[in-house]
Amino acid sequence: MSGRYHVPAVLSRPDVAGEGAIGVLALQGAFIEHVAALTEIGVATREVRLPEHIAGLSGLIIPGGESTVIGKLMVKYELDSAIRSFVADGGAIWGTCAGMILLANDVGRDQPLLNLLDIDVERNAYGSQLASFEEDVALPDLGIADLRAVFIRAPVVARVGPNVRIEARDGRGNVVAVSCGNILATAFHPELTADRRLHASFAKHAGQAAAAVS
Ligand code: GLN
């Protein structure tokens, strides 16, 4: 492909995990923390930097970071269309914070989005970096209570489409986690705490989704 940088094999390591691994989009942001979280619970992972790194994955995590930067790099490396095809083929996807923004249909401004989830998102809804905070949230449909949620310049979901399920709200009533089929989005950063329940839940769901497709 023209116009893209050479990515050294030592950085891309697409072979470290075989079929059914969970990929972590590794363009910018908190991807190392997701890789570490999955590794901790024994889930095979692969850092995804190019479209060919997606082959054979059961799930993909889009980390927090800067959604404009991640979005632009996604387009540059043709990962946007590859990720859409992955999800259309039954792959599971989970966006955290900036990842949630990238999954959305509308964020009120012009930036590259995946448009995979029928939600509108308000970026930086709680204010600046200084307004970052932590609180416990519950995701009852996933069987998870008292999950410490870290919000860092986090978005909130301002509109939820008819097929989208609300998974969690913050203490003020804002929607901070949603799902639709194989797509999960959380406004907070579960990879920054020691609680691995959400990673385990996503890995299990992704494995079941992959088994159902194959
Ligand atoms: N505020 C960032 C954005 O709009 C997201 C912050 C995060 O991912 N922690 O992209």
C-alpha cells in the first residue's frame, strides 16, 4: 500500500498470538495497558497497527487516547474499513473512552469515525483533565457490580439509538457504557485498575461470537 510507513516486525508482532486472540489497536493511547490486562488473565493478544494484523482475531479493543489522532491514523493505515469489515463478519469490538468516541455515529464535530454504533457522544463532557475522577459503576446485564471506573476527559453518551442497550450510568445519571450485538463501548478506562472482570467478560463474549461465526 502506498503512503504508509514501514512498521518494523518487532513492533507489530502479528504472530505472537494465533487464532482467536484479542487485538488491541496500537496506534496511540493506552494500548499497552489493555495488552497487560488481557495477558494477566491469560488471554492471547496482538497489537494491531495494520489491516493484516486483524486476521484471525476474535475481538478488538480500541483504547483510550486522543480520538482525533487515532481516527486520522486509522484512515491513513486503511484500518477504518478493515475494522468495519471485521465487525460486519461477526468480530467483537470494545471501545474505551476515545474508543467509544470512534465507534459512535456522531460526536458533534467533523473527525474520522467508524460509525459502528448508533449513539451520539459528547466529548470531554466532564470538563478538562483536571476534572478527571473515579467512581464505582454497575453493569448489571454483564453481571458486574461495583466496578471502579476511571474517567479521564471522558465522553458521555448523549443519545442512544433504539437498538442500543444502556449498560451503565454514572452517579449523575449520564450513560457511560452501551452495547449493541458484538459492540461494547465504555466512557471509562477499566485497564487502569486491577479489576479484570470487564476484560474477562469481553474476551468470553468475543470467543463465543467467533465460535458462532466459524
Ligand atoms: N478526550 C479524549 C477525546 O476526546 C478522550 C480521552 C480518553 O480517551 N481518556 O478523544
